[in-house]
Amino acid sequence: MVDKITVFVKTMKPIALVAMLGGLFLPSVIHAGNLASDAKQFWPQWRGPIGTGAAPLADPPSNWSENEHVKWKVSLPGTGDAAPIIWDDHVFILAAIPTGKKTVT
């Protein structure tokens, strides 16, 4: 009887480990796939969705002016040197706002 229990426990440990790791790993893989898909649709990082400065799924206009093909404008309170991040219907920008204080580097 003890031998059957020992065999059962030794057999179940690897199966339980695989099931546990699979339960933890599979949702991560699925979520990562969704993030990759979203990243191609939006502009989540510097130099665009694939880091090359190009957006393969985009269809930008070929000509621009002060008012033509402009969806929105905003005045920045300082110098905007960072790339904008576009996600869904939100745009995130950074601006360096002068405070008059000296910084020590």
C-alpha cells in the first residue's frame, strides 16, 4: 500500500508542477500578445510602434499645413523635446518647464 502512495506522489509532483507553471505562464503569453498587437496599432514608444520611425499600419497624409490635416493642437508650457506617446484616444507629452532655479549636475 505504501508503495502505491509513493508512486502516486512521485508521479503527481511533476504533473502538478507543469500544471502550475502552465497556469502562470499561459496568461502572460496571451497578455504579451495583446500588448504587441496594441503596440502596432498605437505609438507607444520613441520612434514608433516597431522602433524604426515608421508605422506600418498608418496612412498619414502626404502634405501638411498649419490647418490642413491637423486633428489637435496644444501649447506646451515649456520645451517639448520628447517623442509623443499615443495610446487609444490619449496623447502623452513631456515638457521642460523653466522654473528659474539652477540645477546641479
